[in-house]
Amino acid sequence: MKLSALNQRRWRNFRTNKRAYWSLILFSILFIFSLFAEFIANDKPILVKYKGEIRTPIWTFYSEKSFGGDFGTEALYRHEEVQCLIVTGGLDLCFDDPEGYMADAEDGIIEGDEIEKGWMIWPPIRYSYRTQVEGPGAAPSPPTSQNILGTDDTKRDVLSRVIYGVRISVLFTIIVSVISSAIGILAGAIQGYFGGWVDLIFQRILEIWTSTPSLYILIILFAILGRSFWLLVGVTILFGWVALVGVVRAEFLRARNFEYVRAAQALGVSNWKIMFRHMLPNAMVATLTMLPFIVTGNIGTLAALDFLGFGLPSSLPSLGELTQQAKQNLQAPWLAFTAFFTYTILLSLLVFIFEGVRDAFDPRKTFK
């Protein structure tokens, strides 16, 4: 799709802002990287070949029995016995000496028609966000070659939890920011354009709504319905849409008496067309000025709620929980450093990106 001349100019202005442009590239790489977290950090192989059949444990449940084992529960692929069963094609003797028979199968020493050597393709990090790391030492354990960022206080790999946590935090922020901003822009545009009683009634509603203790409402809902990602998204949107109302309302109140608006009204152009085709573009600079604060605020809200224990369910990876663990385990500084640098990098990149977007939409600014 070809961009209009105006949007091409905005894109050129954005690219000229090197800090914003490279921040966008780096943030996109990190976000796309986190979207494929299951292929990067997982305690299950990406692909398994067993008796000539290709299987995908990441997406499909396979019991240990399906690999020649004894149990109907999901196969624990990190265990040597299960790996031996896969490599040797379900050889029963794997339970006696898994390392020896797996090595023999890989070397081609074991012979027989019933044996067909299999293989596994593992992710780079063989831990999921919920995997308990086996090994000596108390939790949290310091960084090692196997756990680059160490483990948390329940022996889970910190790097894996950061990768999954970044994905959840960014997706949460995108969903909440887009929906709440759309609602806030719509409400502010209606108030500012129509004014009068419409504006007065909306202002009284906003005063009541903003005085509602959102944290108490969230605690009550979680107590009744239980903690969930989508409930947290819904409550955050419910109380977060008011952030842009004041800015958009002021811009529309200022612009509704301009000559081009009165001319459009005199020509019979519909109110909605005037509002969103002619007036809203002029209000976008002020709106985009607020977006960095809204986006970073949503990440901070999620982190604060997780830190207080009122955020995501405990079964999900959370950067706020990592911060809480850092506070509770001062003898493990790697937890604090990881949380600090993760938030610093994420928030800085987002602020630089939206500063570039704001300047690109500002008609008064041109870049060479």
C-alpha cells in the first residue's frame, strides 16, 4: 500500500530522527524475539523424530507411553530416560543405563530391526519459565553457564522468565494503550466538539469516575473472579481511558471555532467527518505527546500490581514478580540487576520511539 504524501513526509521525519529510528528497530527485534519464546526457551524439544515419525512436543501433548515408557503423564523430555527412549526407538533397557544405551544408539553399536535411531532438536535455552532447575545449591542460585542470569527463589531460570515476561508486558501494554487511547480520544472529541451540556455532563461523569479507587475495585474483582490476564486488561482499560480525554477535549474546544470548521459546517459536512477527518489530525500532536507517558505508565502499572501481588496469576511469568523477589532476596543481586536493566531498556526504547512519532506528526518541525 502506497503512503500518501503527508505520511511519506512523516516517515522521512521519523527516519531522520536516528535515536527514534534505531530504538524502533531494536525494540522490534526484542519484541519479535519474545513472540517466539517457545522456540527460544523451553523444556520441550522443538521437533522429535521417533520411529520415523516427526512430532512437535511444543504444540502437542505426548505421554511417556507414546515413546515406549510406562507412564501416561506428559513425557519429561529433559530426563535422560525419555531422551534414551526417543534416540533408541523405545528400548526398554533405557531405564537401566540411559546414558550408555543412548550413546550406543548414536554410535550405531546397537543393531536390530526393531531399533530406529531418533533425534531431538532443542531450543537454545532448555528451560521454560516454569521449569525447576535441578542441581545442588540453595535458591536463588547465582549465574552459571547453564543459567546465564541465575535462578529465582523457586529455582526457575531467570533468563527464560525475562523472555516470557517481556512478551506479556509488551502485549499487555499494546492492548491497553490502543483500546484506552481510542476510547479517550472519542470521549474527548465529543466533549470538545459539541461543548455545552454535553461537555458539562461528561465532565461531571469524569470527576466521579476518576475519584473511584481503582485498586480496591481490582482487589474485589480478583477476590470474586480470580486473577487472570484478560480481567487485568479489562480493569486497566476501564480506569485508564480518561488519560487522554482532557488533552483531546482542549484541542477540540480550541479548534471548533476555526474558520475551516465553520466552513465545513456551512457546507453540510457531517459532524463525525469534521471531527475525525479535519480536526483530529490537528489534535494529534498534543495526543502523541501524552502517549509515551501512557505506554510507560501501563508497563509501570503492571509491574506495580505484580509487585504488590494483585497483578498476573502466579502461574505466568512476570517482571514485577522478579522485582519483588529482588527485594526479598538482597543476597542475590543478579535479580535486582536483571529487573533494573530490563525495565530501563524497555522504557527508554519506548520513550525514544514515541518522541520520534510525536515530532514526525508535528507540522512545525522538519528534519534535514
